[in-house]
Amino acid sequence: MIIGTLTFSHCVSVQVKRRERNTMEKFYSIWKNTFCYGDGDDFHYKITQGSQKFTSFLNPQTPAQLRPLTVVLHGPAGVGKTTLAKKVMLDWTQDNLPETLDSAFYLSCKELNHKGACTFAELMSKNWPDLQEAGPEILAQAQKVLIIIDGFDELRVPSGSLIHDICGDWKKRKPVPVLLGSLLKRKMLPKATLLITTRPGALRELRLLLEQPLLMEIEGLLEPDRREYFLKHFQEEDQALRAFDLMKSNPALFHMGSAPAVCWVVCTCLKLQMAKGEDPAPTCQTTTSLFLRFLCSQFTPAPGSCPSQHLVAPVKALCALAAEGVWTQTSVFDGEDLGRLGVEESDLRPFLDKNVLQKDRDCGGCYSFIHLSVQQLLAAMFYLLESEEEEGGESHRGDIGDIQKLLSKEERLKNPNLTHVMYFLFGLSNEKRARELEITFGCRVSMGIKQELLKSKSSGNKPFSSMMDMKEVVYCLYESQDEQLIKEAMVHVKEMSLHLKNKMDIMYSSFCLKHCQNLQKISLQVEKGIFLENDTASESDTWVQSSNKNLNFLDVDQSFLSHSSMRILCEQITRVTCHLQKVVIKNVSPAEAYQDFCLAFTGKKTLTHLTLEGSVHSEKMLLLLCETLKHLRCNLHYLRLGSCSDITQQWDNFSLALETNQSLKCLDLIASELLDEGVKLLCTTLRHPKCFLQRLSLENCHLTEACCKELSSALIVTQRLTHLCLAKNNLGDGGVKLLCEGLSYPECQLQTLVLCHCNITRHGCKYISKLLQRDSSLTHLDLGFNLIATGLWFLCEALKKPNCNLTYLGLCGCSITSFCCQDLASALTSNWRLETLDLGENILGKSGIIVLFEALKQNNGPLKTLRLKMDESSVEIQKLLKEMKDSNTKLTIDCKDSRTSRSSYCDFLS
């Protein structure tokens, strides 16, 4: 459906007969699927609910309590927000009966920018002179009044002016921003209905001014409407469908096609190329190539002729206008704007004649670009054309920032339009496109722009890839289509984290990945619906093809894959050129993906670390994993099998795999339903002479005291196991007693024991204290998040003994207070082995910290790291820290609460 435009003057009162309801129903069918969810205090509606709410909003006869008083239409440039608002305006009014006052007012923010101080009555009465006299009547029936505020993002007002000096006086003279803010904040006409249109960039600021708005996202033309647009534009159906498919092949361009103006640009450009017998496919490869081809095609010199020099000055003037507009977030320009930049109206004539620029319908004497993307392209051209012309001088005028400022993340957060200018600038850095500009407009383009883009002067010449999100990096590089530029840009990148949300992300990321020769680690997160089961092989193939031979770490987390994408990924893994060493697979769908991965890993000699976590409950998957472990070429050192519910049922096979495999040293069964019975089976495996496990984590495996006797016995027999994590299991003091009995045997070689969150009390501390005083092999002990403050004395007594071999003691979150610090201080004074003491998440108080620091000053012992929870902003604490560091330079005091955010306590496995 091709949407037309309804033209209105600046401020009108519409009192026309209401259209038939079926007209609105037809209108809704065009705008279906255009509603979205908000958050906070905003109303939330799905499409059906949103339609009903919007229908009630359109009808002034709907009871006020059932009608939203404020509706915001938001969406990108050119999708029809103003058209819809004006259509609503027509349908608002009813039969002009004497007893009703059903009026609609239209305020254009573009024109409000040029209006001086006035009264609210004057603001609303430009096209209704009698309004000032009718003021009392309007105030009395304000609930039947509709006020449209169109183009809020176009409003040029100082920061804070919309909330300053709010006024409720109808006849008091105020600056326009004050009056508009008073209307939005409901000080003026509080019962009137407001319909506001804006682009997404200004939505956050607008929501701060409104109470409970109904947010409606306008998406513009849907896919069938775009297809119909192409069919109507081209005379021949095969050409129309070919052009439509080419636009659709570029996800970014197709997304922009929701705006009718973009469809017109694409159709105009491709139709002209087809008429000349040219191949239009390269034109749709990037958004830069499409919009540049459109612009150049309007001014292409005749074959054999030289570029017309009369275009040089106009195009530079137009680029300056576009650039200032982007930086000031303006898309409508008046005579004052032209004069400030030294642009004559005659300079604009060539672009008005070619529909690149157009006279604004709502604002007399003003101009706007056919679409925001055209303005952004010209703004990017400004940097290329200016840099050579004014070399050595000030090359940027007025409010226009330089390239380094354009690349600044801070600037782009404040002004999202700058991001698209940045994309276009990278696209124009391509030598072929730069040459196209020179030929068309007779302007010289400096290719020195490449190096300026790759380095940031403001950040110590750091690579531009360090200044922005990886998504922005790959978007920029894809637009360039310059392989050498990509290699230079990515030469320092060794790790990439990609969150694939749409087809654009896949296309752009895969293009860049092919040229990241030094990439070593890649982390992927794939949203649902990106890879579909009906994808062709070529569509799924784009995201995994890479010639990188240095890649050794693959992390796939929270991802939804199709069978075809899984097949292709696994084919890549099995290739001899793939040298993956570490693979992490977490929370991946479908569940069968884990089976495919296990098959791919079988016989992969380079693979040393493997994590499978999430839907790891398939019997077939466990059998395949066992085959992987038993394979002669298996070189796995580390295996993490998380949240596995079927492991106990498959233990015979798993045990045989552990006994056959001679490379596996670390096994992590975190959050698996092992239970006490499963631990008994595990202990049998640990006792086997061919079991080579050295580090074992059974964190959160639903264990109790009942399994501790078996564990204790296994610790005596197996002399290979040196690290054991039993965190987040309800072992209690009884379980600790049994473990200590096994640990006390000289045959036990355990060095690290993690017992965080194990429900240990002071009684458990007594058993541990006795163990530590018997020349135990334990050097690392973590008792974090157990309520053992009252048992701390026993541990401190052990620390004082020369037989205590602990070098690390973790007491994070153990409810230790200042009253316990004297015991700790005494222990630290006597101990000569402890290197790390973790007291994080304990409220020691200033007095407790002073006691500890005094002890550490007196004894220049082995302690290297002390973790504490304290307020570093306190002047007194800062003074204490400085004194401590001055007296003991080798001691590091860590005040960060990193332990609380850790998902696992067995750092020794990583």
C-alpha cells in the first residue's frame, strides 16, 4: 500500500464530518503490527489490545477514564508518523453540532522553532482567530480537544527549557518552549488529548515529560506493501521482483525500506541501471553503495564528457548543510541556516530539481532532504571533500565536529544519527566509491581519510576498534568492502564477542571474520529466529566460514541454532585446519545440538578444554561424550558437564570412559543431579588405579553428610586428587568431621578444599582446626558463606601453629565482625605461611580494620593479598590504606566485592 501525504497548515482547527468507520478499519489494516511494548509506567498492549486502545483514543465520545490522554507515535524517519497523525486529526471531529466542541489542533515543532514569545491562546489560534474568545468554552470541554505535536525530535530548545518556569495561565506571555512544556506536563489543558510524533532518538527525553503515555511504534511499510510498491514502480514484473529481491538480500537496506522514500530511492536507482543494461546487484551490496549510486545517477555526466565544475560549490554547500543538520539533530533548514553556512538558495536548485532536496510542506521557506539517510550520506561526504580543500586550516565549521569527535562513543550516545554517518564515512573510504564521487561532481577526494579513521588522536592513537562496540566495528568495516582496510583494522583484535540479533549481524560479522587473521577467541550469542529450519545452506554458511587458523577458543552461549547451521558449524570444527583448544557450549537449543558437538569433538586432538552446560540431559549425548573420551586421539584435560540430570543412570559408561582416558585431569560436574548415591559410584571410579583425575568439582550436586564417608575413604586411596570443590552442598558439621578424618591420613594428598555454602558452624571449625594442626597437605581452604564467626577462634589457633600449611584462607561472607578481629590479628602476627586472606563481605567496622592493620604493620609476614569490605570513599579509611601501603609495600589490599557475583567457586579448574 503506497501511503499518500495529507498536508495541513501550522495550526488548524479541523471541524469536518467524521469518515465512515470502515475507512478507519481499512486504515488499521495498513498499520497492523505497528505496536510495541514499553516499560516503566507506560501502558503495554499487544497488537489487538493496542488497536482497541487506539480506537478508543480516536473517539472523543469514549469516556475519559477509558481513553489514554497521551499517545506517542515513534519510529524512524519517513515511516508515516506525520501521515498517521494527520489522518487521526481528520477522523477526530464529528458532526458540527452546536452542543459539541470537537476540535483538533496541529502544532509543527519545525515551525515552532521560529516562533517568538506569545500567549498559549496566541500559539493555538493562528488559524482560528476566534479562539481567544472561545478560550473559556475550550477549557470547559478540554476532554474533547485533540492536540497534535508533530516532530518532537525537531524541536530546537536549550536543555531543561521544557521543564523550566511551567505556566498554567492561558493569557500569560511566555517563550514557546515554556508553553509547550506546560502542555506536555499537563499544566495547560490537563484534560486535552495529546498525540505526539517523534523519532526514537528523542523518545527518552519525551518520556521524562509525560505521565503514563501509550507508546506506539510505527514500522511503516510491511514486506507485502514494499513488494507492491516495486510492482507499481516498474512496468515489467520481472524487473520489479528482481529489484525487490536485491533490496531484500541486504537486510539493512530492506529494513530501511519500511520508509516509502527509501523504496522510491531504491526503485529509481535500480530502474535506471536496468535501463542502461548494467548489473544492479553490486549496488545493493551496502547501503552506502545504494545511496551513493542514487545520488550520482542524478548527475551522471554524458559519456566522454568531463564532470561539470558548476556542481563543485553546490555539492560542498549541501554537504555542509547536511553535516550541521546531523550534528544539531536538525532535518529542516530555513534561510537563517543557509546564511550561517554561506549557502545560497541558488546552490540548492540542482538538488531540488533532482528530488534529493525538497521544500518542506509544513514550513514555508524551509528545506529538507528526501530521507534522513540521504542527509547522513552527504554529511559523511563533507569530511572527505573538506579534508583536502582546507588542508592545514580549520576544516570544520560551526557546530560540526571533526572525525575524531564523530568516532567518539560519548558523542554517538548523545546523537545516534552520528553512528550512521560513521557507517557511510567508512563506506565512502572505498577507493572505487571515492572515484565515483570525483567523476560525478568534479571534487577531489582525499584517501588519507582511511588512516584517520583507523586511529584515534584523542585516545593516544589507539585503534578505532577499541573505541566502539564490536557490532559497530563490523558494521563500519562491512560498509567499506575494503579487505585491506579490514585487515589493518582488525590486526590487533584477538577476541570478539558477537551478539547476533538479526540477518544484518550475521552478514556483517561473517564478512569481517574472514579477515581477522589474529583472532584467537570468539564468543557467540544467537537470538531465536535468526537461523530457521528452512534456511538454505548458503544462508547458514555465512556465519561460520573463516580462514582464521589462530582461532583456539569458541564460546557459544544462550543461542538458538537450526539443524543446518549446526551441521555447517560442526563441519568447520572437524576440519584439520581448525585448531580449537577450548570450547564452551552453554544453554544452546535445540537439545540435539549437544549430540552434534560431541560427534564433532570425537578425535579432535587439539581440544583440551570442553564445557557442556544447559540442556545436558540426553542419554545419547552422554554416550557420545563417553566415546569422545575413549577415543585414542582424545587430549581433553578439562571437562565441565553442568546441569546434567542423567549422569548417575549412565555412570557405568562414564566410569569406563574415565578409566580409559589418560589425559583428563579436571572434571567439573557443577549443578548436576549426582546425589549421594552418585557420589558413591564416583568414589569407586576415583579408587580405580587407571583414573587420572587430579581436580574435581561437585558444586551444587545435591550432596549431604551421607556421602562424606565414601568421599573420605576415596581421598585416602587416590593419591592423584589434589583439588576438591564441594561448595553449595548441605554437608553440615557431620560431613566436615567425616572429611577431616580422611584428610588426616598421610596418604591423602589433597591441597585445595572448597566448602563454601556448606552449612558449617563453629563445631565444623573445631574439626578443621584439629586437621590443620596435624601437618595436613591442605594449602588452600575456602569456607566462604558459612556462619562460622563463633568458631573463628579455633581456626585462628590453628594458624598460629607451625604445622599449619595454609597459604590461602577464604572467609568471605562468614558474618565476621570487629569482635573477631583481635583473634585474626593475633593469628596473622604468628603465622609465617598465609599469603592470601579473604575477608570480603564481612562487616569489620573501622575498629576491626585498625586492629588488623596494626598487626600487619608489626609483622612483616608472608601475607600478599588481603580482601576486605570497606568504604574506600571515607577519608579515614583512605588514610589507613595509605599508611598500610607505605608500611608494607608488598601487600595488596583488595576492596572489591568480586566474590559475590561469581557463579562458581572452583577457580582452580579454570
